[in-house]
Amino acid sequence: MGKRILKTFMNNLGFKLLAVAFAFILWLVVYNLNDPIKTKTFTATVSISGTDSVVDMGKWPEIKDSDKTISFSVSGKRSILQDMDDSDFYASADLSNIKLDEDDSSKAYAKIDIGCSKHKTSITFNGGDRYLEFSVEDYMQKQFEVKVSVNGNVSGDHALGNSPQANPRVVKIGGPKSIVGTIATASATINVDDNTIITDNQISDRGDLVLLDENGDEVDMSKLNVDSQYQSIEVTVDVLNTKKVPVKCDYQGTPSGGKGVLGVDTSIDSVYIKGSAEALNNITSLDIGPIDINGASEDIETTVDLTGYLPEGVSLVDSSDASVDVVVRIESNATANMTLNSSDISYTGLADGQKLTFGVDKTAVVVSGNESDIDRIKDSTLKGTIDVSGLSAGQHTVVVKLDLDDSKFTWGEIKIAVTITDEGQTGGTGATDTVTSETKNSSESTDDPTGNTDTTGTAKTDNTDSTKNDNTDSTNDPESQTDKKNQESDGSNSADSSRTTDTSDN
């Protein structure tokens, strides 16, 4: 049986082997006709590694995004290629093996490795090796202190502290010299409102790192080497108590000329301050000054910075309140137009047996002094004194000394005409007031406007025959008329002042 099978198999063996080979070839032909070899183009994005190696060389690679996208062709059976797309391929370039261009040192090359995630053995990459071409420039690294800020505020009796803290406080930025060299500041900002969580009297949040150039324009950080720990900055700010306190200002020194101080005015009456509860409890007012007014003749105006008067740990809620305008009001000079009645003029030195007659009933007087002193006397009765010692009978012009403190008041020289006659004689200047030595000795004492007591005697009016005789004499006597004109001219005087007060004759 076995020999028969063997004989059958070996019979015409060559034809049988030829038939098998022909069948196999026929199968291959049919198979390839149904699933032929094809070529297809795919696209992949090149991932970059080994940048640190370039930095170690003192260079920085500048690779454009457009250069990171490459296209390549793959050959394989149609069925295989149809089962693949761009996502099945990857490409990478290791910059640790870069080659600098011999003719242009600003150019470099790195080999691109392309692979696929499936059908690796069923496809063939065409075109040979591929290289990534890019530019390089000098590398620079700088450190920047992070400036932090807080937008918004908290409500109620609280306010944010003035010194928010950054963590980390300093960041290192590396990259091409052309970009790093333009960076001016590094900053981070957080936003707060009434819903922000406060923990242990602090607010803590994270803000993105922002780089700005000297013009305030933001620098593109994607082109820089920034460590991930610096991408986001932790910002912490204290939450403080607030308190409203009055602003008070004091002064030192004495104005010139015995002037007084009318008051001190400040542009801000009160301010809100912030700090710890312990620090605020000890502050009841914000006292500024003293302002030096020694020798001042007019108002003193100055500007004071409140921050210099705040204790450590305390600051203003609103920084715009720091500048305060202060005015120390110095009283100004003033004048009063007053009337000196002849009946209020006392006299001394009238001899026994003589009588005295005034040429006019009243004289206008301008008194100057400080505003407060003028206000005190302007409505009072003006009194004066004359000395007629040694004067013989006849007409005379004498100087009146006012019963005012000449260290506080000034006035022009006051001259009036008087007529002195002996007993039994008549004559005069037409005056209405006549006094005798007996009247002088019996006159009552009178208080002057400054509080001094006048004991010299006040001239009294004598209506017995004097009016008629005096009027007649003053009409016919040229010298009397001349003296009268002189005293009327001298009775009014002026003084420099900033205010004039008119006082009517009572």
C-alpha cells in the first residue's frame, strides 16, 4: 500500500513540481492585480528635543512653526496605505546633533527621524534622510524681580495692604539675545472682590507671569526659555483694618508786629488709615506740623505730606490723600475811621483864672492796627488829651494825644485849634466848647477804650456868652480862620492797611 502511494507521488514528479510553481506564480499575479503597491504622501509635525545642548553652546535655535511641518511619501500595498493617515506617523529632531552651516554660522541643521505606529514592516519611506533647517543666534539669560499688583478691593472696614508679595520673587528668563535684551519688567496680577476668600487676614492667589518691554508692550514668551515654575506666580496680600481720624495742624512762633493767628485751615479734615488693630487703636488723630510762623506778616501757605507723620505699619487707604494744603491765617492790618469829639478831649496845664475854648466840635481820625485790635475799639468812644501848659491867652494850635496803646495802634498827628482867655475877657474862634480852670479841676475821671483810666479832667461845654463872642471873633480874626483850617486839615490822617472800618459819631 505504501509503495503504491509512493509510486503514484513520484510518477511524473517534474510535471507535478512545475504545476505547483505555476500555481504559485498565478496566485501572485492575481494577488497583485487585486492589491498593488502604491505610494502615498503624509504630513507630520516635527517635535524638537535637545534644546539644552544648543544653549550649552551659547546659542539659541529659532525654529519657525512652518518649518516644523514636513511632508513625505510612503510606498506600500494599497490596502495598507488606505488603512493609514497622518496621525499614524511621527517625526522628531534631536538638536543635540545639530550641524552648523560652514558658510553661514547663523544657520544649522538637524536630522529628522520619521516613524509610524502601525504596519511598520509593510511600508517603505521614500526620499532618504531629511533635515530640519533653522537659524541660531546668541543665547542670553537674565533675572527679573517680579512686580505684583492687585486689582479690586475688599469692602467693609478692611483694606488691602500696600506690599503684596510674589512667590517666587525672582524669575530667570532665557532665550535669544534679540528678545531677552528687550525685556524691562516681569509682573503678575491678581483680581480680588467681595467674594475673594480671606484666610488669616491674607488673600492668596496665582497670576500669570507677564513680560513687558520698555514701551510697555508684552513680550511673546513662546519664543523664550521659561521654566514651568515661573509661568504662574503666587501673589499674597495682607488684609488690614481701617479707621477714620481727623487731621490736625499746629504752629510755632509769633507773627511780626504783634499780630495774632486767626486759625489754621487744612484742605483735608479727615482721612482713612489702615493697619493692624493694635496699631490703629493708639491713633486718635493725625497731627501734622508744627508750621513755623515766626516773624510772619501774612498768611503762611504750605503743603504737607501726611505719610511722614504715619507710624510704622500704618498707611493711608487712599494714597491721593497724602498731600495736604495748609494755610495758617495771620491777621492783617486794618483801619477804623473814628470821630474824636471835643467833649472827649481832656487837658492839662490850664492856668488858674483862664478858660479854654475848642475851635471845632469833632475831628475825624483814622486809626490803624491789627485786625483783632481794630475790631475791639472801632465801636468805642475815642478819647484824647492835650497839654496847654505855658500857653498865654489867645488862639493856639495844639496836638492831641489819643488815649490808645501806641504799641498796638498808629494814627496821624492830630492838631486842633483852641482859644485861651483870661477871666473877664471874651474872644475865641467860634468854638462851642469852653472850659475853665475850675471846670478842669472838678472834672470826673473817664475810662479810655484800652482800659486805662483818664484822671486829667474832661472839657465841659459852656454855653454862657461864649458862643456869641467866639463866633464874632472867628469871623473878624484872619489868624483864627487860618488856624481853624489847619486843624481841620490835620484832623484827618491815613494809614496803610488791608481793611478800613468806618465808625459813626454817636
